[in-house]
Amino acid sequence: MDLIVQKFGGSSVANAERIKRVAKRVVAAKRKGHRLVVVVSALADTTDDLLALAESITDHPSVREMDMLLATGEQVSVALLAMAIHNLGEKAISFTGPQVGIITDRTHTKARIMDINTARIEEALKAGNIVIVAGFQGKTATEEITTLGRGGSDLTAVALAKALRAKYCEIFTDVNGIYTADPRIVPEAKKLGEISYDEILELASLGAQVMQSRSIEVGKKFSVPIYVRSSLNHSEGTLITKETQKMEDVVVSGVALNLNEAKITIFRVPDRPGIAAKIFKVIADHGINVDMIIQNKTQTNTTDISFTVAKSELKRALEGVRAAARFVGGGQVSSDQNIAKVSIVGVGMKSHTGVASKMFGALARKKINIDMISTSEIKVSCVVPGNKGKEAVRALHREFGLSKK
Amino acid sequence: MDLIVQKFGGSSVANAERIKRVAKRVVAAKRKGHRLVVVVSALADTTDDLLALAESITDHPSVREMDMLLATGEQVSVALLAMAIHNLGEKAISFTGPQVGIITDRTHTKARIMDINTARIEEALKAGNIVIVAGFQGKTATEEITTLGRGGSDLTAVALAKALRAKYCEIFTDVNGIYTADPRIVPEAKKLGEISYDEILELASLGAQVMQSRSIEVGKKFSVPIYVRSSLNHSEGTLITKETQKMEDVVVSGVALNLNEAKITIFRVPDRPGIAAKIFKVIADHGINVDMIIQNKTQTNTTDISFTVAKSELKRALEGVRAAARFVGGGQVSSDQNIAKVSIVGVGMKSHTGVASKMFGALARKKINIDMISTSEIKVSCVVPGNKGKEAVRALHREFGLSKK
């Protein structure tokens, strides 16, 4: 009998009715002859409610106590799901992360899984149970309760699939799968049957958030097939897996849009070796993540340096950047929040040429000015004016024939 | 430095404001030089909300999963209280019952504490922490989460006080202490400075519910002084302790009223040896707790047998009683819900005579008819008509001079 790990997010278990629906789905899979481990998130809103409670007590909660508090959310879900499954006549047993031996490091609120002791789960499976595990949580070697941070339940599911040598890991969510573009922007976007780990990693980091990158990285590292599908219907989802020949035949798999970045420029930076290193060291010391960087020498002896950061970090970033500019004797610092990053992603780019120039051409025909360009082995990103982002996505989606899939 | 165990109930930690108030009180005790272990219940309403969630899923929740669900309530409280104490600048650390080594048997939803491993608490105390422990919960030897049933947090507190050899256990509640009678019935009732374990056990079982009997029994068994006081003010509470000579000089310590019992009578039971045993065996087999029993032979060859049961169990009890009556060839079965049980309690009764007749005289002067009588070494209970219960309590309170204390 195949072992499958299923994961249901907070919106899938938002209330009693939805929990019962999840129970039906789990029981149906069990009755098809699968052995099942089910990972569940906290009921939608629970985590926010708990955070609000903590905020009403203190502005600076201890991270250890935050984990103590937040870990209760998933414990509620697993107990309720077990009850709902019992009600359908199947055996089920719920466990917390700590109970089930998910051992993490001591980084409270964003702990990393170090080890999983699968003995207890295997014993419960052997006894014929559907095993339900609280996502997002674990314990340290000294029995401290920890949580795994954003997307933690996905991580629990993928890590359990690896540890238990599951056939695959199903991530149930509120979308039908992964699309060639956001269907709200490109109505003719098509659902992908499968996608490679690397492509989804690029898409996730580029703003098409289906799963947190950490979980996919773990899936990639241990070759765990991840099946993303809807908890609301039975449509086929998208399988995230290793690259196949079929994938490589496709030049572009998807187009992503990210409207959450801002651009910062430092003008007239002295053009000396090591200057960029100094600037970005100061910025990093301020705890700011930088995304795209371009440097363009246009004057004699000085150069302008531009880069993008998350909009939410812009204010803090500017403080760091001004410090950096002073430090290296640079000129004025400017910022621009009205930018959009559009990206095309596809493993096929490795073996196809002219992809970038085709992209630039498509944007040019729409008279969309390109402000910054960055590329990797399997993606090309362009920063364009913010109000042109959606038009750019639609143009590229058409250019690369993605609607025909 | 003295070690004190403090316990705060659900109404004391009902919201952020109250949690902050509890934190202040705990910190004040710490700054007086005490070492502190603080046991906390779930925020008021939390347990009811969780029960409602479970009910919306199934009519017959598994007890194991109920414990999984309910144990989250106290975990939330301890984390929030720790945060509130941090905010006041003191060190504090919270633990769940399982984390702190409260080992129970496997009777889910009403587990018994088997052992407490105090190493982790002692280590945390040594590091200068106020140690906060989730009440009401523990784990089995195989790491299953259990809960201790009604009054479980009191039990956690008293058991910890014993295990840690605390100087005493403070139970903070929403009343100022234990009174000679319910002040809502007898306005001149006085708060008792101290009371013996046995007296409070009789009072609790007689309807004056301040603490669950189980916790007091544990306190008595291990001679843990229990100090009942208000979390809302700083008035002196009531100390529950071993009998002292001073206590024995007082004939009656308190008067209790119980309006939650009903009387059942089986008429014309054949008057043969062993009949009563047969009847109450059948009733016990139906899982019904019987309180007072009287048998009065008034006819030749037959006798009437009366007893009281909890009103909430009356319907179920009658089924059992009718079966029992048929089984022994008895006659008609009747029931009466309009009864009140009034009781006087005092360790002084052991060494004083005429207490019962004084009680009967006081009731007679008020023309209150006595329907049933039962006595123990330190109490006398009378069943009177339901509408006379409060008047009876007031008459007895006056008769035994309790207002003068």
C-alpha cells in the first residue's frame, strides 16, 4: 500500500463544515487503499487571533513564549480532524509536532527541522490509523516547543514525506494548481500539469506564491514529488517534480509579476574596485535583502548603482543605503516604488537561444520601457513601470504561446 | 526563600487586562522574596468554545482527541502570562503539563496524577524564573496528552505544592474565601479565617462549592496548606489546614444548602434481609450515585425506602429504580424534585453533644418539616421542603451563632 502525505492549509479547515469536508476527502483516499499521514494547519484566523492576544499583552513578546502560544493553533485542528474522521467510521489518531518527534534547532518562530523520528507514526500507521500531524511545529532536543515560520505546515508535510519515504506529498490549497500566469491578470492562463522544482522556485521568488520556497527546496533536495491541488474540488493539480525531457522542450513555463519591490539608486558612486562590496556590506548589516542589482558606468570616474528591495523594507533600507552612500563618498540616493518586475521562467531556456531578445521585443512592441534586466539559467526578469506590469505579463504570455498548452 | 504555588482560575485570566493584573500580583509576591510556581487555567470561555467546536464536529468525540483539544486552552494562558510578567521586567518561563513532567494514568478527560518529575521546574526556579505551569493537564508514560477533569487546575497546583515541598498553595478565585454560609442567602455570613480539610470536604460535597473535593483530598493526604483567596482584592482569605484545637472548640463552622438533589421513594418493599443490597446493586449498575438513604418500616412485612440522587440524574435514575423495584417485588416508585438539603458542619461536633437536637429544634420553631436526616461524625444533614431551604439555612446560621465569629 502506497503511503501518501496530505497537507491541508488553514482555509481548508476554517470551520466545522470544512473540517468535515477534509475528513471525507481523507477517508476517500484511505478507502482507495492508501496509507495516509495528514498534516494540518491552524484553523484560518486562529493564528491571527493568537497574535492579537499577544499584542494586547506586550509589544515585545519573547519568541519562546510566542511559539508556546502559536503551537496551540494546529493542536486544535488535528484533534478536530481526528474526531471528524472517527465520525466517518475510520481509525485516526492525532499528534502534535513534539509528540511525533519532529526535532528542530532552537531558532524560535523560524526553527529548522533537524531530524524526524518516525517510529511513532509508523506504529500508528501499522495499527491501521490515518495519522494526523500538527503542521508548523516541533521541539528542540530539550523539549522546548518551536514553530517553523511562514509556510511551516508545507515544510512539515514535505519533510514527513521524505522521512517516511512517501510516494508523494499532496498540498491541498485554495487554487487548482500552478498556472502559466496569474489567471486574474491573464484570463487565458493554463494550469500546468507538471513543473520542475527549479521553475517553481523561481516563480515563487518572483511573486507567484503558491508555496514557500523552503518547502520546495526540501522537496528538491530529497526528490519528494509534490502535488499541488485544490481542497475545494477534485480537479487534477500540478505535480512539482524533477526536470523531465518533456519539460525541457518547453522554453517558457510561466510568466510572473511582482509588484512588491521598490528600486533604489545611488548616483555618482566613485568607480573603484571593491566599492560595490562595501556598499552591499553596509546594506546587509542593516538586515535588508536586496534582489536585482545593476551597475552602469555612464560618467567618467563615477557610476550609478541601482537595486531593488521589498517595498515593505524600503524605509529601513533607505536609512542603510544613505549610510552606505556617505561611507563610499557617493552622491544622491533616490527611490521609486512605481515599478513592476515581470519574469519568464522555464527550464527549456537552458537549451534554447534568443529567449531574452524575444522577451525584449515583445515588450518593445507594446512600448513598454525596460528599466532593469536580470537573468538566471532558467529565467529572465525585467523591471518596467508599475502601471505597465499587467500589460507586460499579458504580452509575454501571448508571445511565448502559453495559452495554447 | 519560601516556595509558594499560586493558582489562578479562568475568570482571573479572562482577558488581556486581567492577565496583566495577575502578572502584577505574581511579580509583587516575587519581589517580596518568594520563589514562585504559578498554575493557570484556560482563559474563561476558552474551554466552552473548544467544547462547542468539538460538538459541531461530532456527538461522540474520542476522549483522547478531546484531551488533545482541551489542553490547548491552558497552553495559551501560560504563554500570555509569561509575556505579561516579562513586560514587568521579571524572568518567567511557561511550561505545559507534559513538558514539566506531570505524569498521569491513561484515563483521558479525568486522568489521575501518578507522578511529578520536578527536575525541570527546579532548574528553572534556580535560574531565577517565575515558573508558570499549565493546569489541568499531564501526559501518560507513553507521551499521550491527558486532562484531569473538573477542578483539574486546583489539583495541578496542590500536587505541585506537595511535590515541590512548597510552604503553601494559594488558590486565587472570585470569592474572598470560605464563609459560614452562602452570603447571598445569609447576608451576615462571616468569612472563616481557617477551616479543616474534613470540614471543607463536607461543605463541598454538601453544595458549597469553592474547590473540587479531589484537590482538597490531596491537600489533606499530604498536609499541604491551601489558602483560598480573591484574585480581585487583597483581603485575607481562608486557610484550609489540619484540625487545630481552636477549630475543635467551635461546634459548627458552616451551614450549607444543596438544591440540586431529588428524592426517590420505593413503596412497599418486602422486608427481608438483603433486599436493600439488591436494590442498590441494581441502581449502582445503572451508574447512578446515591446520596442519603433512609429506610423506615411502617407496615407489616413491607417497608418504604427513600434516597436522594442528583436532579440531573433523576430521569436516568428512575429507570434503574423501576427495574430494581420490579426485581425485588416492590410497589410504586415516586420522586420529588422540590427538596432542599441543609447541613451543618463542624469538627467540634465530635466532642460536643446535642448538636443534632439543637438543629431539629431550630427548624421546628420555624415550622419547617424534616423529611430525611443523615449524619456523619462532623455534619448533620436534613432534607426539608425545597421552598424552605433558604429559611432553614438562615435559622441554623442564627441558632449556632455563626454571625458572631
